[in-house]
Amino acid sequence: MLRLASLLLFSLVAVGGTFAARIGGTPTLPETPYDYEGVGLPAYLDTYVIRHADNTPADNPITNAGATLGRVLFYDVRLSQNGSVSCASCHRQANGFADPRPRSVGFGGEHTDRNSMALAFARYDRNEEFFWDERARTLEALALEPIQNPVEMGMTLEGLTALLSDTEFYPALFADAFGTPEVTSDRVARALSQFIRSIVPSNTRYDAARQAEGARIARPLAGLTPQENEGLQLFFGRGQCNLCHSSDLFAGTNALNNGLDSTVTDPGRSGGRFKVVSLRNIGLTAPYMHDGRFQTLEDVVEHYSTGIRLGPHLDARMFGLDGGAIRFNFSADERAALVAFLHTLTDTTLATDPRWSDPFAAQAPTPGASR
Amino acid sequence: MLRLASLLLFSLVAVGGTFAARIGGTPTLPETPYDYEGVGLPAYLDTYVIRHADNTPADNPITNAGATLGRVLFYDVRLSQNGSVSCASCHRQANGFADPRPRSVGFGGEHTDRNSMALAFARYDRNEEFFWDERARTLEALALEPIQNPVEMGMTLEGLTALLSDTEFYPALFADAFGTPEVTSDRVARALSQFIRSIVPSNTRYDAARQAEGARIARPLAGLTPQENEGLQLFFGRGQCNLCHSSDLFAGTNALNNGLDSTVTDPGRSGGRFKVVSLRNIGLTAPYMHDGRFQTLEDVVEHYSTGIRLGPHLDARMFGLDGGAIRFNFSADERAALVAFLHTLTDTTLATDPRWSDPFAAQAPTPGASR
């Protein structure tokens, strides 16, 4: 059945552009737009550093209409060449806007080179160096890359703007968002960026406990279990996890080589260095690492415990003072405690929050049923 | 007198290219070329990581003839538009191939934006991201940038190759280095890179002490004074200096924001992040930081002790667990010990080693007497 549907879609595209507008559904949107402008940080996160890390440009603030358009675009299979995938095919809400597959599958069935990155908290990416290899310098620039990538969505920006202009509901959404109905790729990028910047899920047990106590980052928190607190102590203490996954964003500022391989196969930013992702919602975003090689958080912790490999590009923090790769040698209890702590960083509402959900889903399954 | 000389030079250039060949002297070179191919690391530095960090490309190994040509080019004022400066004007042997001026002065009297970087040990730059903002991806690419920079040397590669081709001694040096006398910008880049890669000065008290003991990096060394050993312990211990200036290269792998300013003025790589330089020979290379703001090593240590400023791009390692900028609060004795230790990293022969010295100096002062 799926195969038939795919063939049918392919035929429609092959026949010509006039049919293209029929691919993809019509979104169901709330009468009163969801509140994206009001997305805020809990008071304890609203600090100097985090506030200043906000990469929202002055000329593209989040508006409810803009993020609504971004939401529709994000979930619309029209953004791919044959109408088979949307942004959300590889950045799935149920998975913290990451992909449960080690490598994603593009519109033509080809695999991407790396694991799709989680999108939450991109708004507070301090250096604006997006993608695993840090090649995009703004979220707006990032947003147009997968659309044009020959493996991922395979569209041209010209083709996309023509198609969206011909789609019944888009001109009105663009007019709501930007004042006039013109569809431009710049507006597509802006709307997608607004939507992505709105995904700031901080409804976690860790945040609740920090908020309740106003505590220093590394202090045991009354709201966590003893095991979770043991993990917290290890995270900020002997395990030194916070030297890379820093601040309450639990994110890094530089691409690093974390000792996955002694011989670099994928150079990433160079030398096998990859962006240090935020650990927020990491419980949802398996598998892990740029190539999705680790299935579980236990595997990840085990890597840092005993698996770091010596290589010429290994980050300084992972060298022991003997010049070899560091070995934390966490005990089984310690590994379990670290994993328990990491799970306190999951926003339990993220996966179902209607603001970030599929507006096409209410109506009918979208084509390309890999979602 | 200097002013007159400058005017005279300017006139010569202004009259036309035929006079250009008269600017700059003739180098005095040893009958038997110096040994650059044999430049080696002491046994204890010849480790897996450092050996693999060698960025010498397979197609541009150091040869004695190639590095000799590179030496001549490095010191030749012909590489600048008006014959007033050479590479060595801003990368001075006596200063560890850095510039004692906070910002360097180019051929036309304009200041560069940043402090000239020390060149020693560039061969073992692991990620090959050169310049303070990491913009050059190979040493060969780096070498041609200052030549063409409109503030620094202001040449075109076409102009340079024509000029060198017309200079009596160059075709023979190019033939020695590359087999045929053709002067190309690619060969200029290769020769300069060979010369720079040859500058691997490891004749330091620290190296001698490590070599004698084969000790782990952080252990007190019998060859150092008690104060120097106290500094060593602080460097690898409470001061955590090695988390950024890592391994026996004492160098970093990523551009970092080290809290110089809470508001970024020069973004560097972005967010006020700058390349983490090797601390080898740091005693020679004052002033310090990308803008040369610190005159002494004491100033530098004081910065890390009490002066780190909170900013949104501050590196994770410089955040305290309270979310503010870390304060090491070294005592006066500790600051002195750290400085004493840093001085053990100076190669005492670097500043006078004839292999890396000015081949034009034996003859007559080169024009552009700021050297």
C-alpha cells in the first residue's frame, strides 16, 4: 500500500507542475493562533548569559502568525521534490525533533550522512554554528539547506516558491505573517526559523527543582531522587560533563572530537570534531552521536567511562595527564545514576505540545508514511 | 633619515616595475644548506598524538632547499608592495616570531587589526585552522594571505611572481627547491610553509627536564626550581590551564572566548572567540591576546585569576558552578609561580638560531627599518 502510494505520488510529480499543488493536505489551524511570542524561560533560566545567547535577529522576531506559518511549512511535504517528506519526517516531535533512525531517509530513499539533530533550544545556540559540522551561521541560513539538499528534500527555491504560491492556503498565511501574500524563500526561512525558535521546552523535573530552590547548578536538588542527585554530582564533579555540556543549557560552544574513533572517517568540522549538542530532552532523541552509533544513553555513558579513543584531534579535556585518553571508569551504579540524571532533563510535554504538532495530522495521514 | 629612505623607496616603486628589482638586497646563504629536513622532536615529544598532529602535506615535505628558499622569502621586503616590509617585520625571530607591537604596521603605515601571531610549532597545529579567527585551513593557504592583504603587504600574486622572476638570485633558488626555475605563487606558499614548519624549537628547560625523567606531564620535575614546579602544579591542577593549553604542545584545538570583554567588539571566529595559541616561547612573544592588550605574563595570569568577564560566549571551562565567571584568585606567590613555570617553556636558542635568521642581515640593513 505504501509502495503504491509512493508510486502514485511520483507519477503526479512526473506529469507536471500543475498537479503538484495537489500533493500535501490542508492544515487545520486553531481559530486563535497559538501563543509563540509569549514562549518564555523559567525565571532561573532568564539569566544574563542565556538571555544574551538568544540568536533571534532584530529583523525576525517570533510572531504568532510567523511561527504558525513556520509550523505549517515544517510539516508540509510540499517542501520536498516528490512530496514524500517534510522537515518533520526527520525531526520528529515524538523524538524531541530528532530522528530515531541513525541516518535519515530523504525524499528519494537515500540516507543522509549523519543523524538528524534535535532542534529544541536552537534559539539559544550561542555561536550560531549549526549542523554537526557548524557550517550554517544563522538559523535562517540553516532552514533552507535541507530543502535544497539533493538527498534530503531535493527542491529548488524557485520551484518551492512557485508551488507554495499556487497552493490555496499559503498566500493568506504569508500575508498574516509578513503583511503581503508574496511567497519568497527568504520568508520561508524566516517563518521556519520563528517556529524552530519557539521550541524552547523547559518543563522538566530538573527545571522544576532548580526553579523551586534557586540553587546553584551543581548542588543536590530536593526535587530529585537520591540516584538522580548522585548523577548530578557526577555530571558536575568527577565526570566533568559540564566542561563541554555547559550551563543550564547543557550545550557546547565548539565542535569537539570526543574520542569516538582513533582514525577519523567523517571529519565533521575537521579532525572528527562535531557540534556539542544540548542534553535537554536527550532521553527522547536516541540514537546518539553524529552517526547515531549509540542506541542508548547507557552506551553513551559507557563511551565516556571506558571508550574514549586516543587520536590526534581528541579534545584537551579528554586527555589524561599521562597523555593517553582519559578513563572515568564509572561504576555500574555511577553509570545508572548519570543516566537517571540525564532523564530529568526531558520536557515531558514536548512530544505532545499542540503548538509544535503536525497541523496536517488532524485531517488525513500525510503521504510518505515513514512518519 | 628613515623618512627619507621611505620616500626614496616610494619614488622607486612609483616610477615603475623596472626599478622594483632593485628593492631588497641579496641574501647570504651558507655553502652547505642548513639542515631543515632533520629538524626533530625530542623523544618524549615524539608521541602518537604529536606525531599525528604534524600537518606537513605529503606533497610538500620539508627539504633543505625548499626551507632555504622559504627563509629568503620570509625575510625579503620584495614581498611587499613598496619594499618596506617582509614577513619578518611582524614575525620577528627575537620575539619568537611574533611582534612586540600590539598591532603590527603594514607597508603603508596602517595598523593591522590584531597582534601578529607567533609562528613556532605551526607544524603541529592539529586542526589547521590558522589565524586568530581560524580562517585559513592550511599553512600553505595562510602563507599567501598577508602578502595580498591590503594593509599588510599589499601585493598581487601576479606582481610578486613577476618581480621574483626578475630578481637575479630567485630562479636558481626555485630550481634548487622545486627542480625548475619557474616562480609561481604556489611554490612561494610551499617554500614559506616549509620554512615555517621547520621552526620547531624545543630546546627548553621544561623539555630537558621532561626528557631526562620521561615523567608524566603533571609530575614535579627534578630539573625545575621549587617555584617553577609550584607553577607546573597550578598549571595542571587548580588553575586548569591545561584544559585549554593542552598536551606538551600547550596549545588548543578550538577558538575560545576567554572572558576578555563582556561585550564583544572583535568577534574573531564569532562571539569573541580566538585561537588558543601554544604557550611555548610565550616569554618572548609579548604583548598578549589577539589585540596585544596585556604587556606582561603577570597581566595574563592576573586576567585568569580575577579578570575573566561574564559574556554569553564565555567558554564553558570559565564558568563557575554558580553561573558566573570563574575566579581562580591566585595568591601573589601563585601568580609568580605560574609565570616562572611559563618561562621554562622558552627555547633559549630560538631567537638566535641561524637557520631561522635573516639572510639579508649579513649584508646591509634592509629597507623599512622598523625591523
